[in-house]
Amino acid sequence: MLVVIAIIAILAALLLPALAEAKAHARQVQCTSNLRQVSLALRMWVEASEISAFPWRVRVSDGGTQPDSGLKSANAAHEFLTISNELDTPKLLLCPADRKKRAASNFGSSIDGGLANPAFRDNAVSYFISLDAGTRIYNGSAVVAFAEAQNQAVLGDDDFRVDVQPGSGGTCSAGVNVPATVLTQPLTGNLAFTNRIHKSGGNIAFGDGSVRFTRSSDLGRVMIETDDSGNGRVHLLMP
Ligand SMILES: [Zn+2]
């Protein structure tokens, strides 16, 4: 009897880590699928827009979210509310491995799961938004360059530390006051995903519609390619 119990205990000890790893892998795959769908919804929005730019680079008077004048505060959920017609459900805005957040179930403003409700908003979003995506800076002014956005990060897992915390300084040409900022010139050595969401990396959706699991060691290169100006700053909305 004791031998049987010992064998079962040994088998369990061998199988449990494999099971945990399989579950983590399943969550990572689900996250990739979420990002594909959100990315597709954004592209549908862009194609319907006359400006052919992401909503954060289209003026409010043209149906986007960029203020016609002045600045707005950084708010990722606000951008995702704009694609409510293209996105099936706001549940896709949540990475299944992100235990800190809880999903919104609709795009309304009710306390009962509405993404627009203050209880949800960024609390229901796992993914950062790159305000630089789809733009280039020429002679100091931002120009929509959607076709050039292929290699730029558009959105992805947000568990990395930015160099300038939101609210700490600077404005973005998308009309956002003091967004989170990653410095790419010089690139800081400590830019890396934590292990909080996925192990040793994170998922990122790019301008060409692809979603790639990005290792921490590759995050710096991705941010350099996302920088719209070469001025060394990538502005992000971190939920
Ligand atoms: Zn994820």
C-alpha cells in the first residue's frame, strides 16, 4: 500500500509541473488569438477611416480620438471604446494570463461589466497601445504613414517597465498629455518583460497584422523600430 502511495506521489510530482506549463502555454496561445482579433478590428477601423490612420491619430471631428485642439489624458480603454463596432467583445482586451485585471463584458457604461464604466476601463485592459504606430515625424511634425507601420509595435502585453512613467513629463504629437515613454536613444539596458504575465517575454501585435511572441532580449529592438521619429522616444498608453 505504501509503495502504491509513494508511486502515485512521485507520478504527481512529475506531472504537475508539466501540467502547469501546458496551462501557461495555452494562455499564451489564447493571448495571441486575442491580439490578432483586436489588431484586425483596429485595421478594419483604419480601412473605414478616410484618414487611413489609427484612431488616436485621427481628429475627433473626423471620428477619431485625437483632440482637435489641446491635449487629452492618457487612457487606453478610451481608444478601445472607439472600435466597439469592429470588436466582438471587450473580453478580448484582457490577456488570459493577466491576473491583475478583470474583463469587461460589454462596451456600455453600466457597473455590470461596461468597459466605459470607471470600475472597468483600464482595469479591464491588458494591452498597451503605441501612439507612434502608423506615424513618421518629418521636420518636427507628425505625418500619418500607415503603410510604413509594418514593423512597428501597435499593441501588446504591458508588463514591462517604461523609462518615463505616465504623468511624469512630455506630451505626444497624438495629443496625449504625459503618456508613458520608452527611451530608445540611448536604449536603457533594463527594458524587459517581467515574468508576471508570460514567462520571459510577451505578445506584441505589429502594423502588418502579425502577432509575435517577443523575448525580453528583443523588446529593445522592437521599440527602436516603433519610434516614429528617431528622436528617441516611443509614447505608449499603458493601461
Ligand atoms: Zn498576454
